[in-house]
Amino acid sequence: MNIESCDFVVIGAGITGLFLTKNLVEKYPNKKIIIIEKEKDVGYHTSGRNSGVIHAGIYYKPNSLKAKFCKEGNEFLTNYCLKNNIHINKVGKLIVPTNEKELEKLYEIYDRANKNQAVVKLVDSYEAKQIEPKVKVFQKAIWSPNTSTVNPLDVLFSLKKELIEKEIVFLFNTNIFKINCNDNTLKVINGKGITIIKWREKFINCAGLYADKIAKIFGLAKHYIVLPFKGSYLQINKKILNTNVYPVPLLDSFLGVHWTVYKDKTKIGPTAFPVLSRENYHLFENIKINELFQSVIYNLILAIKNDNYRKFALEEIKKYIGKNIFQQGLNLVEFDKEVIEDFKPSEPGIRAQILNTKTINLEEDFIIEKTDNSIHVLNVVSPGFTASYPFTKLIVSNYV
């Protein structure tokens, strides 16, 4: 049996775990850090399957952690990509209403964006069509010039390379066997057998889809569970729009079907449909019975007790009927039928959405919980990718 010791042990090699480690190294350059990841490389789940949109900080409630860190994260991540020769698509974004009711909500979003100090402009239909000739606009739209897109794996692999150069230890293909919270040890198992790891300062949980389960071992996340939602996109392998085009969102937690533009492809989506297990990407793969029951039961409770969620669920079901996802997308832009037929399914992702089982609400903001010897990062949903550097910098500054 191997024995290793370190100052910090970080669980999860997604965007949160990697940027948190980067911040740890910047503050404590001489500390030993071990990152444990159950997959064979970085970004196998939520982070690597992210849409790669670098958000501008428009939608989020003023004074929330999301609002605080999205704008700062946009600036940092944009500069990080440019500095590290990561291709970034500076395409911007239009948010377009389709009727009077959505126009009223658009003005609310515009006001919120200004309170968040996001760079936005209210444009009329003529100005919107100068940006994207195919867009449909009901009177006004919001133009966000600072919204961009990247391949998230490019960012993750760049961070991995940077951290390895700073002598961070990565343990891939490694599963946690047991955690002993009282004596700062955990047992992990991989191809080399069982290893006991003892941490001197902090155990940092950035496990994404399983962060709540690990937090519960430490007596935390008492009223929180991850309720997984699968986001599926359709994709065409060419750029067919000048800019990202988004609807006025139905709910704060989900932004609705939108068009996302990259250098050599265009996506429409996502769905945001409840799945049976936390890594249930396709049909009946990776289904765990306890997760299945949890997902079914809490989605039923949400549908019964939460009016907004019930409306949202009905809208999601409609996306699966025929080509309804395109019908929603075509409310925003005009395309020939032949173009639509060239779209094919792309690899789906699953968001680690936290449900508060006490209030029966989906939590909208980032959540951090801690004990004397551990930190647990929960609910890093959109714009978690964009906000990850400043958000994890706060964690290192205030919680370590």
C-alpha cells in the first residue's frame, strides 16, 4: 500500500478544479497539491462538454456571485485564450424577443445587465440585421459585443499543461475508496493499487456531478442534491451565422434554445431534460439505480410543487416532438429548409444542477460550504465556465 502526503488535495479535474489549483499555486507556490480525477484525462464530463460560451454577465441577479464573477471572468478568460494561443471566436451575441411579452422581459434583462456593468447595447431591428442579416427581431434586441466562444477542451488542456509545469501531481483513473474526515486521510484506488493520501491543510471538493455526495461525507450539503439535466445540441460543420443568437429566457436557470457560433461549426440547442443518472449521456447507459429513483422522485415533486418548473418541463418535452427544437430556433433566425436538414446531433453534456430539497427550488447561484479541513464547491452552473477563475480565486482568498 502506497502512502502520500500533500498540503492540498483537489477532487476533480474539470474547469473549477483546475482554475482553483492555479489560484492555489499563485498564492502558495511552495505547497504540494494533488489532483484526483476518476477519468483518464481532464474535462471528461460537464466542463469538457460545455458549450464554450464566454458569457458577458447579462442575466444574473445583481450582487449574486454569478453577476460578480461573470464580467471579471469574461475579461480574464478572453485574455487567457489570447495569451496561450487558444482560438477564440469573438462573435458577440444578440438576444431577441419574438412578441410584446418577451419585449417587456428584454427591457428587464437590459436593466439587469447595466446593473451588472455588462457591456450591452439596445438595438432596433435594422441595427440587429446589420449585425446578422438572418435574425428576426420584434422591435428591439440586446447586442452583447463581449460574448465569445471557445473549445472548452483547449482551455482545459492548456491549464493541465501549465499545472504540470508547476509540479502539480495529477492522479488520473483514480477512484476514492474511503474518506476519513477526522484524520485528514483518504484511500484511493487505481492501476497501482490502493494509496493512502494524507492532506495537511485542506481537502477541496470540485467533483461536479458528485460534489454533493462527497460534501455529505463531511456532514454538509444537508438539503442539497445534484439533479442532473442533459443538454443536447444539433450541429452543422460550418459557420452559418455571424453571431450567437439567443431568445429572451423563460427561466433564470435555463436560457432557452439558441444558436451558438464557432470558427467552423454552428450549434442549435440545448435541450435541458432531466436524465436518469448523473452520467447518463445516451439512452440507458451509465444508469445507477439509486440515482434513477432520486431523479424520478424529485422531478415529480418539482413538477407538482413548482409552477415555473412545470411550465419549463412542458416546454422541454415539446423539443422532442418532431423537429420542434428547430421551430423554436427559427423563431429567432431565417434559414432554408435544406440547411436545417444538414444538422446532426453533437455530443451531449450534463449540468450538475443543485436542488434544494427543503424549499423544492433549483438553486440559481454558486454555493460554497466548508469545514475546518475541507471546502466544497457546489452548483457551479452557467456561467461557471466563464466565472471559474475569479470565483475560485475568491475561494482561495476567503476559505483556504
